[in-house]
Amino acid sequence: MSSDKSGFEPRIVAFLCNWCSYTGADLAGTARMKYPANVRTIRVMCSGRVDAQFVMKAFAEGADAVLISGCHTPSDCHYQEGNFKALRRYYLLKKMLPQFGIEPERLRLEWISAAEGDKFQEVCTEYTEQIKKLGPSPVKKGVKNG
Amino acid sequence: MGQRITIDPITRLEGHGKIEIFLDDSGNVSNAYFQVPELRGFEQFCVGRCAEEMPRITQRICGVCPTAHHMAATKCLDDLWKVDPPPAAKKIRELFYNLFMLEDHTLHFFYLGGPDFIVGPTAPKAERNILGVLGKVGLEVGGKVIKARREIREVMEEMGGKAIHPVLGLPGGVAKRVKPEEIEKIKAVAEEGLEFAKFSLQAFNDIVLKNEEYVKIITADIYNQPTYYMGLVDDKNRVNYYDGYLRTVSPSGKEFNRFKIQDYAEHIAEQTEPWSYIKFPYLRKVGWKGFVGGENSGVYQVAPLARLNAAEGMSTPLAQAEYEKMYKTLGGKPVHLTLAYHWARLIEALNAAEIIKQLANDPEILDPKVRTIPTNTPKEGMGVVEAPRGTLIHHYKSDSNGILTEVNIIVATQQN
Amino acid sequence: MAKPKVAFYWCASCGGCEEAVVDLAEDILKVVEAVDIVFWPCALDFKKTDVEAMEDGSIAVTFINGAINSDEQEEMVHLIRKKSGLIVAFGACSHLGGIPGLANLTDKESILRASYLTGPTNVNQEKTIPLAKSPSPDGELHLPELKANALALDQVIDVDYYIPGCSVPKKLILDAVTAILTGNLPPKGSVLAPTRTNCDTCERNKTKPEKLTISKFYRPYEIELDEEKCFLAQGVICMGPVTRGGCDERCIKGNMPCRGCFGPVDNVYDQGAKFISALASLFDAKTDEEVQAIVDTIQDPAGTFYRFSVAKSYLGHKVS
Ligand code: SF4
Ligand code: SF4
Ligand code: SF4
Ligand code: FES
């Protein structure tokens, strides 16, 4: 368990592409590679399907971090360009998030193939640790606008 | 303890306001507070924005005078990037600006100030509005007022995208040129605008000046409020709305100072009072002595009458003649009678109409070159215009990328 | 039959929404003939006590413009809600928070500091900040308390319909009034404007290449703006692809790009994030470095993509 004194357990929302990363995560699961329970996965058909709205909504609902994961660039995406879209949205969002008071480190993008269960496990573990150190999201859940 | 009267909201005021009046035991006014009960925070939330967006953002300070903020911001950007717009762009801006002055002044007269004059201050409240004005002056005249205003606004839409919150201004020029096929409509509106301005003055003459009761009100002492006056003037000290020097005159009418906008902070300061969100500007070199008039109090007035007081004349012949007539009728300069603002306003409307006509007939306005692309590194800029309600100042600082780091805006507030 | 009672009210607004009504010009007379205006602070001499005295639900429809940023406005709109059958949020401020919502990207303390303490013309040695209650020799004076953030109307009271725009175009006002008078209204909660985007009706759309790719963004002041070509095709940020149509592309006709005052289309909640999604599709970039280089040419994404809709974004305001 965490060595963090406060006992803070981050909630990380992970949008995983069905064709690669989700399968990779599955592999991690079946191979009994343990990854932290902090990561809640959401399967999408392609990382290019992750509308920036999903990311903003996840933050608004209290996610401490958001992970987007898709097929390796340049050529693994089943929809050819989806992962590039994700890449560009990611950089744009990272530029904008601090304007809303959210640290850019709370958003992460990784390319993880179906065969890379171990990479998925590593990313999750490492990211959970990183966010634990960073602390809870500044979004106070349940506090209404105003 | 005396009595307290609260007027909330103040109506027919473009903007939010509330007045608290305190009466002493014998029922005389002991003090009155004009409170502005709102603050939106433009000076802070514009920080971090792209400087060139300011003409489109700051105009939302006031939707009745968006063009004034739009233009002050645009000129501030010229100064921020140290860029000089081509001649056609300056003329387009000035034409656009005078269209706005004409339209706003006549709106103010007929819709906002007019109700008290034309319908009469003792009329029932359901009639003290533009509809009452229409009832009084008749539908034919009323229709003329509405039509003239609509046509001016249509030309403004054509030139600036929208009449409320236009998109015309960019550092170093304007977004859109005036095309030869558009100028005919502009000329026609210029012609009608001039007729309309004359008609408005005539209406003022007939309804107000020929009525002894009103003249008594206009010249009544209780409204007499001697203060300093401020306004923009050209190099011949004539009233200008778009550009020039800021000139102030003392309550006795002597020039107090004359300066470029870049020096404004030396001359103008602002007082904060705990009971109002709006600040009160005053002349720094005279100092803040509270809400009192006179030579020793830095309180200054702005807006039409103040501009006429602060200048030595008008830039066009018809307006100049009316200017002379007004000062002759009211006994010389400066005039302190607050209600004479209405008269001054109509003289300015006539002036604006004459300027519009000149510019619309100036062939250079059709020149397709309306932009100078800025090349200097931005740092700090200031811009000023005369809004219908008075001197309006924008001042920005930015980083080298043109992202704003500090914003100061001095909005005209009338200290009536 | 008695004429329906109609009221107008304004909150944190600029007055442009009232001007938009005045701009109905000759048509305002038709509206005035068909209805009975019972409350309109900017044009008629009626006061709050007049509203309090009205029977609940007696006003057929009230049009409210402006964002909500003080306790007084909040109280007033609750009162008006009680007195009105229908509430229509009128204009971008009321619909989306509008320009006053940009204040949500900063905080109240900074706003008060910048307004009253710092800056070249503030002479404020006593560090006076306007107060909700302040003593005066004559008695206590009151000011409304500012809220931490500016809110759209429906974040405070139940809203029946929305008329978008900053300012609201004449046609939308007339259409809305006709719809209300004839009872010919869409489902509650509708925005009374087309459901298409600005791009769908924009004349410049035909100049957009089939596959538009952008390798560098320009700010409008940096280049000569072509009067016919799609702004995005010129590399200039235009919110058209994610903004509701119905304004007749007014800014674009003035040769400036759209800034999104009509808000998002149906089924989109967060206009700025939606724009990030749309814009990213157009980048001519495939590596981290290429993408970063393009992103570097875009300034102030929050203040540009959410120019009118910070209050109605998922986050609603800057968090801290
Ligand atoms: S929507 Fe626009 S025009 Fe209406 S009050 Fe807000 S800023 Fe003014
Ligand atoms: S992006 Fe802008 S200019 Fe281009 S078609 Fe859409 S609305 Fe028109
Ligand atoms: S073009 Fe865009 S910003 Fe301009 S009025 Fe239309 S929706 Fe609003
Ligand atoms: S299919 Fe995996 S990222 Fe597109």
C-alpha cells in the first residue's frame, strides 16, 4: 500500500483503445500482473474517440488524473489517424488545463500495444505514485460552481 | 435621525445604479450617494488574454457605447504595437465612430433624456418612456426618429459586422475596407443623418427652448454645479471624439492643462469609496477633496457639455454656429448648468453628422489598403476616445508576445 | 382577452441586450401592441416593490439578460421566477455566463485587488475595498455581495428557453416573441435558434479545402485577412465549427473570425473542449515535436475557446 502519510488514494480515469491498450490491460489482468486499483478503465473504440469533453468531464467529476492510451504511432491505429488526433488533443489540453487550475501532469498519454501488458502495468503503477505525490485534484467534488 | 429615500434601480440609465438620499429633520437633502452595485472585473480578467481581442472583449463593459470601448481599445493596440494605420483605415474608424456618436446622442435625447423633457417630468410613470415620447411628438415624427436610427445602425453593421459589439478594429487598421458599391448607401445615410441632426435641434428648440417652464428648469440654480471639465480637442482646441489632446479647464473656464494620452496617469487619479463598486476619477494635481465642486476640488465633469466647455469651438460650421448660440443664450462659458447637457448633446450630434458627410465624400476612404501589419514588439499602450458619456481611457501592458499583463480602464462617470 | 404581461430584467450585463430590443426599430411597436410590458428597469419607471406586489405567476414571460454575479441578482431572479410563467434567458451572458464568465478564470480577491489597489491611477492609501455594508455619517450603506464566480441563469433558477447571442439578433427576438404569443414553442429547455453550426451556413465554407490541414496558426492581427476565404483555411482560429448558427455569421461578414457567442449546438455541453477536439483534427503534425510547435502558435486557449462559455464549461471556473 501507499507510503503516503495522508493515505490519499488517487482516482485515475483511463480511456483505453479497444484494439491495443485495452487488450494490453486485459493481458495484464490475465497474467495476474497487478496494477493499482486506483486506475478505472473505460474502453473506447480508438484513442481518437476520446473527445476533449470526456477529459474535462472526468476532471469536473473529481478524477485526480486522466490517462489516455492508444495504439502506437505512426501506423498501429485501426482507424489510421485516431492516435494522431489523440496526440494533438493531448498537447492542446495540456496547454489549457493550467488556465483552469489543473496541473498538466494530471493528463497523460501513452501508446500501449496489445502485447504490452507489462508496460500497462508499469505505467499504471508509476502514474499512481506520481499522482499520489502530486496530491488530490484541486476540483472539490460536490462543490457547485459559484 | 432624518429620513432615507432609496431609488433602486435608477431607470433609463444605461448601466446599473442606485441612489440613496438622506434627508435631515427638516426634510432637506443632507447627502446623496450614487452607488454602482456591480463589478464584473474586466481589469483583472482581461489579463492573460490576447491583446488584439480587447476591442471585442472590453466593449462588453457597455453595450450602449460598445463602439467607444471598441475604438479606445483599438487605438490602445496601435500604441501597444507602435503601428500607424493607413489613412483609409483612420478615416473608416472615424466615420464609424461618428456614426455611433450621432446615433447614440439622438438615442439619448429621444429615448432616455427626452422623456422628461418631451413628455414632461410630471407625466405618469407608464408614459415617461419612448412610447410616451411617440405619443407626444406623434407617430410621424416618432417614425422618423426610429427610421433614422435604424439606417445608421444598418450602415454600422455593414462596416463593422454588428452595431452592438462591432468587430472593426485591429492594431494598425480595420478588418474590412469600404467598397465603392457600399459608399452610396453611406452617403445617403450621411445626408439623412445631417437632416436628422438638424431636425433634432429644431425639436429641442420648439419643445424645450420655446417653453418658459423648461427654460426655468434648465437655468435653475439648484442644478448649477461648477467643476473642472475635460474633453479631447484637436490641434486647434476644437472638440474631437476620436483623437487629439486631453484638455481640462477650471470652473472659471481657464485652461488648466492639456496633455497627450501617454501622460494621463500623471493627471488623472481614481478614488475608491467603500459604498460603490465604481471608482471616482479626479485631477491628481488638484487632489481629492470629496464630492464637491470648485477650483480646489479635483472633481471634473465629462460628456457633451463638459467637452464643449473644455474646447474652444467645433470643427464644423453648422455645429460652430449652434455652439455660439448656446453660450450666448446661457450667458457665456463655461456653462455649469447640468441640464444644458441635453442641448450640448444635440450640438455634438450635428457636429458628428457634418463629419460623417465629409468623410463619406472623401475619395480616400475607398482605398483598399486598410491595414499596417504590426512588426514591433508590444509592451505598453494607451488609447483614448470621447465616449458619448465622456472621456474613456484604455491602458494595457503586455508581454513580448502580446499577452496582456496589466489593464487599466478609466470609464466616464458623471458626477451630477 | 387581456394582453399577456411581459417583463425584462438585467443582471451582470452590458446593456447591449436592451439595445438589441431597441434595435427592433419599427417592429418594437408591433411587439408593444401585442403585449403589456410590466417591468423593464432600463426603460420604464417601475421598481422592485412593484414586482413584489404582483401575483405569483402573473407575468406570462420574463426575459432576463446578464450573468449572475451578486447575491442581489440571485434574489431578484428568484423573485421573478416566482412571478413568471416562462423564463427566457436572453443573450450570451444569461445563456452561458458570457464575457463576465471570463472572471471565472481568475478569482475574486485578484479582481478586487486589480480594480481598487494596484494600477497606475489608483490612489488608495487606506486600501479601501467596496463593502457589502459600510457606515456613513448618514446611516449604513449597502452593496450587493459579489459571488465567487459568475453564473449562467440556469445555474441559479429554472429556465424555460434560451435566446442566444451577444448581442441577440433582431430576427431571433421576433421569432421568439411570435412563438411565445402563438404558443408554438419547442420542448422546454430549447435554444430558440437553428440546430446547425455557423460553418453549415457560412459563405466561406465553400473555400474550405476537402481536407483542411493547418501547420501554423496566425492571430488576426498578424496577417492580411482574406475577405472570402474560410478563416481556418487561413490558419486563423474561428469557432464556427462548434458554434450554433443563426447569427447570419455577422462577425465573419465583418471580416473577423467567430468567437462563439451563440454557444454550442444541441448535444454538446462543453463548447471549448469540443473545439479542441475539432481543431486538433486539422493539425498537420504527426510527432510530438510537430504537434508542440503548432500548439505553441495558439495563445490563450481557455480565453479564446470559451470566450462566452466559461461558466457553462464542465469545470465552470478555475479551481484551486
Ligand atoms: S449577452 Fe452580450 S449584449 Fe447581452 S448583456 Fe451580455 S455582453 Fe451585453
Ligand atoms: S471556420 Fe469560420 S470562416 Fe470557415 S466556414 Fe466555418 S464559420 Fe466560416
Ligand atoms: S459569428 Fe460567432 S461570435 Fe459573431 S455573432 Fe455569430 S456566433 Fe457570435
Ligand atoms: S484504434 Fe487504437 S488508437 Fe486508434
